[in-house]
Amino acid sequence: MFKALMNRSAGVAQAGLIALLLAGAAGSASAESEWLAICSQCVSPTIFAKSGIGTANARAEARITRADVQSWCASWQPDDKSCVRQQLAAEDLTRVYRATANCQAGRITPIDGKSYTLAGVWDGSDIGRGRSKWRDAAGRMVGRDNASGGLGISQQWELLCPGAGRGGNAAQANPRSVVGRPLASAAPLAGQRVPAAEFAVGQAVQVRYGREWVRARVNQVTQRVGPRGPEVAYDVSLENGKRGIVPSRMLRPS
């Protein structure tokens, strides 16, 4: 759903259906509503072309669509009637976002146009446990915080090179096989207590989507820093084709 991977201020409270890995996967998106992550609180562009996935010449191209903006507004600012108009004025709907990767060599050029080299996977001491981590061209580790954008690179890598990891271990680069474990197995954020997970991977749920509740299924259970501190977050796929990362307050049993 409005795509965005992990925590899309008060806004994050609504980030519900559209965090970092999601912010806007509608309109011209594929049936899986794939996208490229820009930032944790951005409208993410929907992919319209892919080639060479999983190879040395993997490539994806995406654009932000009106439907992406509408989805983002429905989640982040559902009561702001001017949201769509303002966001459309702020976004360039003609811009093409491109990401490429050499899956065999562990190299990626995400949408920022810079080159990064795979450097293993993140531990459980903070957000992003089990996801790929990266070094820039100068050899510096790219942080997993929102400002550094390391997990945005991870999202693009996981899309371009599904199953490709350090030393050929698919689980090391695929967060669906690692981060999808129950949160209880992960270390708390900054030593703080994280609430227990209320829903499990694979569970059928209903997700708050604008003013409606839509049936969905939990793909992953992870943790992030919310407006009130550490919180559990759920990667969910909705039956309407959207996908997003949402907090517990935006879910209810199906």
C-alpha cells in the first residue's frame, strides 16, 4: 500500500499504511504493487518496468502516480482535503526513478545514483534486523537510520536481487526470511522495552485504510521508533493490492 519499508512526528502515527517501504503503490503498479523506497515519509514511486531481476544487470524504473499520492494522503492526512492537491504540486509525476544492481557482485546503484557495496546484514540492536547493510564508494558504512537511508537501499536491493545475500546465503539479504521472525527474538531498540507483538506472521487481519477497514495478511513483524518510542510494526499485504508497514493501532483481528 502506499509503499514505504519502515516508519512513514504525528505523521508517523498515521504512517500506518505506508511506511518506508511503501508510501504509494497504487495506480499503474503491478499486481504486487511494487515500488522503490525514497525515504521513510515520502510518497514512493510505483515500478512500471523491470528487467534482469536476480542477475548482474538487474534494473527497475518507477514513477510517482496520482494514485500513489491519493493513497499516501489517505493514510497520512485523511482529514486534509487539500492534501492531494498540495502533494501533486510538490511531486514531479514525470520523473523516472531508476535503480540497478549487480546481484552476483553485491553492488547496487539505487535511486540516488551513487554506488554501494554489500557489507553483510544488520544485527538486532536497532531497526532493520537481518536486512542488508551497505558501504558507500568511500568505504563508509551507510547507517540504518532514516537520515542515512541505509534501509531504503536495502529495499531496492531486495527487489532487484531477491534471495541474493552475503556469501550466497539468501536469508541474509531477504528480510522476509529473517525479519519475519517474532519480534520477541529481536533486541529492544536502544535498550528500551518494546511492546509485545499482537499479531503473527501469516495471520489474517483487517487494516485501517483511510476511513475503511480492509482485509490483509501479515508478512513480517518488526520494530521501529514511533512517535511515543519503540513500537511493533507490521508489514501487511491488503486484498486491494496495496502493501504497507503499520503499527498495531491500525490493525484488528479479521
